[in-house]
Amino acid sequence: MTAPRKLHIKSYGCQMNVYDAQRMVDTLAPEGFVETANADDADLVILNTCHIREKASEKVYSELGRLRTAKDEAARNGREMKIAVAGCVAQAEGSEIIRRAPVVDVVVGPQSYHHLPQLLAKAKTDGRAVETEFPVEDKFASLPDPKPAMIRARGISSFVTVQEGCDKFCTFCVVPYTRGMEVSRPVARIVDDVKRLADNGVREITLIGQNVNAFHGEGENGKPWSLGQLLHRLADIPGIVRLRYSTSHPRDVDEALIEAHRDIPAVMPFVHLPVQSGSDRILEAMNRKHTAADYARTVERFRKVREDIAFSSDFIVGFPGETEEDFSATLALVRQISYAGAYSFKYSPRPGTPAADMQETVTTTVMDERLARLQELIDSQQAAFNAAVIGKTVDVLFERAARNPGQIVGRTAYLQPAHVMASPDIIGQVLPVAVESLERYSLIGALAGADVSPVSSPKISQPANTSLSAMTTGA
Ligand code: SAH
Ligand code: SF4
Ligand code: F3S
């Protein structure tokens, strides 16, 4: 038997890349690859890249510089190190990578990584291999299932891709070009995946997609199902106690999704709903296809069915043409909605997108200043949201042993980390925690009540926790 080959994957960017990296490990496991945390002693290093902003994209080339030294060092020791670039930069700049970085052996786009074994073989014979087509066959159908031991090692919370690609063409965004057109997976395949995960200890599923609520996969009755219908089906799978989904587009929120929040206890009352800007003029220039008022109404529709629901968002400051007045509208919308948290970014012009041809009007200094003001407001809302839980009892799904001996860490419905002193037996269970204090972003508390019976029922009840409702005001 040959010695296992070592594989190191470094992922940048979004949750989809995290998921893809796991699937690359699954794809290469039958080839004898095992993961290593250290790039220097790997036989194969994969950079799973992100193209969303210039900074993310440029990281690839600096990382490849470092890897060249490691590859040379390996060669001096009589060892061969192969280097692959995967992900969205591979898709967008495949030929440039080959030209700029001779150290790279394989370039593989996000829709082709199920061909990694063949591409590695090709690189061995031909020197280098590139695949950035959008192949006609379904990548998911060709990916080997993860081994039970691998699922268990990855923990009790798992991502599952249900939808990929995007047809929205926001003027600033590369995703429609790097991930291709919107494609939804069939419900039966998703159900198989979730059952396999649940059978191996997974309790929480986050359904992911670049535009997850545009999901319209073939249902079990042969008709297209919405995300709301899918959530109903998955909530019936024994072992699954929490369901989340990310990322949603405000335009694609339908009644079935809102009702899923009302009717399915496992669907968590926390929604990432990016708005990007609060100015209608800028939203129009971004081609978001909704106004700030439409967005606020959508948020209200959710809040009507679940008063304890909380929101997070993404914002871009300094989009071409953004005036102080436009930016004030963004701050006003943030005040109106009151977020549990949000990501905010300085606009980065991306080659090939319509916005890259627009006249940039906002200086770096003004962008920095707007970003700081926006982040200060969001931080204060997040701090208030987190502080509101002190003294309350909240449900926590326990995930793993914490760094401090004896402590177990889990997450609340709102993904706040919560630490308690307890036996590791509670991992995988949802238990009430009396929250005593807040240390940075982590809640510290104690298990409420002595009754720590194991979770065995398919749907763990997540009662609309009135103690949390105060948190949505964020004030
Ligand atoms: N599909 C998701 C988000 C995809 S990208 C959605 O529709 O919201 C994640 C975030 O990166 C975006 O929400 C946006 O805030 C940010 N982003 C995308 N392109 C950007 C760019 N060119 N410059 C700055 N931020 C950008
Ligand atoms: Fe990009 Fe817009 Fe699609 Fe989101 S909806 S992935 S921001 S094009
Ligand atoms: Fe980045 Fe591609 Fe995700 S560009 S954000 S890795 S879809």
C-alpha cells in the first residue's frame, strides 16, 4: 500500500467556498489524499480563491509567491509538491494565473472541481492542466459522498449547497460570471445529503446558495419547489433540529419562506438579507431591483410572523455616484431596521462588471470615513442586541469543547457563541442557558435546570422565546 498523500486546502471568500473545499477533500479521498494543516509538507496545495473584491483576488498572487518557496524546498528534498488554484479567481483569471504564476500546476473553476483527479493526472503527463468550463453534467451528481468518519469529524453543523450561481447581475458583482447561471439541485438529492449528515450526528443544516431563496429545485412531486417547501421537507428528517439558509435576495422573499418562519420551529429566526444601500438612486444604479421601502416592508413581513426574528445585512459604501445624501439614506435605513450585525465593504471595481465602467466619484478618504461611520452604527446595534440577552435564558445548540478546559461552546438562534461549564455529552443538544455575562462577542452562562435529557426527537421544539423578543429592537 502506498503512503497517504497530504492535501492542504486554503479557502477564501464565502460559505460556498468552505463547502466546496470539503467536497474537494471528499473527491480526493479515494485518491489516497488526507488533509494536513501545514502547507509546507503537503503533496498537493489547493488555493480555493475568491474574486469578489480586488483585495481578495490579489491575495492569491502573494500566497502563490510564498508557495513557490515551499515548492522549491520540497523539490530540494526530493519531494514533489503540486499546486492548484480553484474557486472564483481560477474561473475569472484562469489564463492570467497560468501566465503570471508558473508555480501553478492545475487551475480548476468552481463548476469543475469534481474533475480534480483527472486534472492532476493530466498535469502529471502534460505539465499543467486548466479547466474553467461550465460543464453540462451536474457536478454534484459526480461528487463522492463524504465518509461517515469525515462527517463526524466536521461537527454537528453543516453547510449544504442547494442552489448555485446567480442571474441577478447586480452591477458591482462578479458572481454571475464566476459561478454561472442559477441552478437549483433536486429536492431528493438534498434530502439524501441531509439524511446522511443527520445519521452521522449533524444537527444543524445551513442551506447555502449565492441566491438561496431563488431556489426552485425539482420537488418530490416532479414540480419545482420553493425554499419554503424545501425547509418543510428537511425539518421532517430525524435528528435535524435547526435549519438556516444563506444568502437571500430581498426580491426573492416569497410567502412560503415567511410562513416557514412561522410554522417550522427548526427554522431559526435569524436572516441574512443584504440590502447594500439605503438610497433608491444607488440601489437602482446597482441594479438591485428594489427600493429601500420595499426592503423595509419585506423585513416587516418577517417580523409580523415572528417577532423575535433578527436580521443581518451586507453594505457597500462608495459605489460610483454615492453622495453624502445617499450615504445618509443608508444610515437611516440601518437605524430603521436595527440589525443584529452586518458586513460592510468599500466598493471595489471589478473587471468585466457594468459598474467598473462607471465614473468613480468617491475618494478613498471619503470611503474610509463612510465605512467607519457605518460600522460604528452597526457595532452599536450589535452590542445592544448582544447585551439584551444578559440575564435571559436562551436555547443553545452545543457544538464542541471550547479552548478553556471544561467549557463547551454552542450557539444561540442568532449564532452568538455561548460558553458553559458542562460535560461534552451535551454536544449536539439544544439546551436552555441562563446567560450571565458577555465577553466581547461571546455569551457566558450556565445550563438552566438540571434536566439535560438527550435530544432524540426529530423536531426539537424551539418555542418562540419571548425572552429574546426584546433583542430585535436592538435598542
Ligand atoms: N449573493 C449575495 C452576496 C454575494 S457577495 C447577495 O446577493 O447579497 C457578498 C457581499 O460582497 C455582497 O453582499 C456585497 O456587499 C459585497 N460585494 C460584492 N461585490 C462587491 C464589490 N465589487 N465591491 C465591494 N463589495 C462587494
Ligand atoms: Fe452578486 Fe447581486 Fe447575485 Fe448577490 S444577487 S450574487 S450581489 S449579482
Ligand atoms: Fe468570493 Fe466566489 Fe464566494 S467570488 S464570495 S468565493 S462566490
